[in-house]
Amino acid sequence: MFERPKGGELALLVHVDFAFGKNQEELEEFQQLVASAGATAMRTIHSACKTPHAKYFLGSGKAEEIQQIIQAENVELVIINSALSPAQQRNLEALFQCRVVDRIGLILDIFAQRARTFEGKLQVELAQLQHLSTRLVRGWTHLERQKGGIGLRGPGETQLESDRRLISDRIKTIKKRLEKVESQRIQNRKSRQKAHLPTIALVGYTNAGKSTLFNQLTDGSVYTADQLFATLDPTLRRLNIHGLGQAVLADTVGFIRHLPHELVDAFRATLEETCQADLLLHVVDAHDEKRKLHIEQVTQVLEEIGAQDVPCLLVYNKIDLVEGAEPCIKRNDQQQIRRVLVSAATGQGMDLLHTAIAEVLQGEMHYQTLCLSSKDSKLRAHLYEMGAVITEHLDEEGHFFLTICLPKHEYERLNTQGLLPDIAE
């Protein structure tokens, strides 16, 4: 057991290079994460190994070498650019005699700093508690056994068990509160659907310029900064699309390589806006050399949250930083829009983006007139609940004629399930 120091802004960074790419992380991104968390890197130590070491993750020789550096330079905090198991983190802290934070803990700390809204703070706390529940043994090894003696005999619960119970109770409480917030989101979504307002969600790798683009499109004032995870709390604003009308634009949290599962689970209610959107604007940093890799990472996260079937439009941002790049719409051989090149910082290409959004949304919406009988009351209620009904009239024979407007993927889903009747003539 050792006393945890209160400081720790000066950090020793440890980056591990693996022979295989599965566990490999990027050094530049790691340094940006550390800077976003508010820490100052004293120095960066590189370690190369084939596979993670079971006890120390780094290998015993490299761990002892880092221990000597820590003692010589009085290091208070070590940040490792990989995800550690609870046992590995505990072993390293015992060896180094200082705090050890892994990549997941670093990202969670950044999220804790960025959360501003009530919902955002709850989601971050939930992610932190879920992460902490597996690591409680680190600080309570001296209390794992019950104490004996006069005045020390308790109800039979160790301090570790008591903490686990308290954390479990707190997690249940947070989940109940988030369920209420989610129900409010569902109500708001239904109101937008009834008003026939399509929802457009901005997604993309962190620091791709989503918030800057959001402000450019909506004349908003969402916080922007050249740092990872500048935006955490989702923001929704109305947007007037030329040639289409009004829509709702949602700015969401940025994704990152190996996004912690605790965050995906905790932010599922917020990410629901992405799954239920009519169109995703996948914002890509055109100036970033690793943009293809980042596109793959975002696509992977979208699959994890169930948003892989939502229509997506690639928006290559920051073309003002790319020599010779001009705003334009690029199409494939079938004349379908593949990507739009814009600069959110300068406003270049915003009119082209409006045109592309209107074209994609109009092409992705399905208009149909249905004839429903009295037996189709459940389907009729479901269509109203989805906000798909534009007009309705009743004929003399008691048939309902509904003109509906649905995203194509929703219409195809209902049709595949055999829920839709014959098309009215």
C-alpha cells in the first residue's frame, strides 16, 4: 500500500510498439490525448515487444528500466498508450510506486473534464464506475480481510465488498436516470418525425472539424478547439437546407481508435441520435495522412452501435490546408454522390454541401400511398408513431388512404417483414 500523490501533471509517457498491428496505437494521437487531458509530457519511452507481457504488459526488463527512471526523476504519473488489465495496472503501480494510467483511463479523464450537461456528466460517471469496479482491489489490499477484536467486529462485510456494493448501487441509480433522459429524447424525436423534419447527424473521427462545420451550417456557437474530444455533449439545431426545407442537425461526440467499450455503453442513449438519423455526414480531415484508417475506425464504431444501415455522405473537411484542393462534389460512374470537399473554417463549399444533402435526402426518402382496412389499425398507429403519415382520408367503404414518407431503408424493412399492404391505385 502506498500513498497516492495529489499532483501528477508532469507525466512520463510509455509507448509500446508491437510486432503485430492488433494492439498497436499511434504515438502522435497518444501525445494529443495527453495534451487534451492537461498533462505535460516529461519524456516518452519507447518499448518494442512481440506480445504483451502477462504481469507487467511491458516485459520485466523494460519495467525495471522505467522504475529506475522514475526514481531518478521523481516521476508522479506514468501514462501507457495501451489498455491494461486490472492485474497489470496493479503490478505496475506496486513496482513504480506512483500512479499508472492506461489509455482507457486517460480517455475517461478527458471525458470527465469535457462533460457539461447533466446527461453528459451521468454518462461519464457511469463509464468511470464501470471501469473502476474491476480495479477496486488496487487501493484496498490492506482491507481485504475482516478485522477482529473488540469494537472492530462488523456485519461481516469487508471494505472491498462494501465499496463494490456502493458502486453497484450507484450504477443502478445512474442507469435509471439515463433511462428517463432517453425517454425524453424519444419524445423529442417523435415530435420531429410528426413535423416531418429529417435528422442529420455529424459523425467522424475526433478533431475532424465537426463542431466547426456545425457552427458554419447553423450559425451556432458550439465550443471548438484544436484538441481531441473538444465536443462531448450533443447539440441539436434547426437547419434550412436549400431545395429541401428545414431539418435538424446533430453534433455528436467524436470517435477514436479503440474507443473504450465502457464509453460506447454509457453513451448509447446519446449515440441513439446517430442510429435514428435520416442521414449521417461523415466528416473527414482531408489534411490528415491517416484519414483512410480513421474512416475505417469510424465505420467500425458505427457498426458497433447499429448505425451501419443509415445513409452516409462523406464530407472531406479542411481543404484549405490541402494544396490545390478546391470545393467540389465528386460522383461515381452512376452519378451518385461519393464525397463533398469543403472547408468549415473558411466557409468554402457550404452551398455545395447543401446541394448534396438535399439530393441525398430526396433520393433516400420513399413516398407512397397505402390503402389500409380496419384490420390494419396496428400498422396505421405505427406509421403515425413514426411520423411517416403526410395526409390521410377515409372513403365510403371505410378504407384509409395514407400518403406516407419514409426513409428507404425503413420502408424496405417494413416491406420485407410483410407489414405493408398493397399499394393504393
